[in-house]
Amino acid sequence: MVKFKRGTKEDFEVIERIVRRLSSFPGIEVNEVSVQRDIMATHISGCPLDLEKLEGFDNFEFLHDVGGIIDHLDRKTGKLKDCFLPRCSKKE
């Protein structure tokens, strides 16, 4: 089960900026709440993300990671499927 209790205020603020950036790309329609949840679920349910690193990526790497999270997230567990690993994942 996905848990949203551990996300910090700072995490939410960075994720909001990430979603705004994603929304700024021409031709990309974004359900902002859904993308926020996807990124937070990934971050707190098994694949901690360096959110500041993701926010600062160039467009190619940014779209790779955010798109990959959206495409590969198991929304019941918060885990990423299909061996996808975001480039901004924190080293454990």
C-alpha cells in the first residue's frame, strides 16, 4: 500500500515545481494531482528520489525520469515495475 505520510513539506514544494515544469512543455497534457501523487509515491515507497536533482535536469533527462515514473509506477504499491530506475534515484 502506498503511504503518503512521510513526505515532507519541502518534498511537496519541489514536486509542485517539477509538475509545473512538466506542464510547461508544449503538447504535454498533465493531470497535475496524478503526477504529484506518482512522484511522491515513488519517492516514499521504495525508490527515494533526489528531487532537487530531478528538478535541475536538462529537458531530456527530466522527461525521461518523470515519464518513466508515470509509465512504470504500480499505483497500488508505489513501486516501479519493469526494472525502470530513474536517473535521479538516490544511491542507497
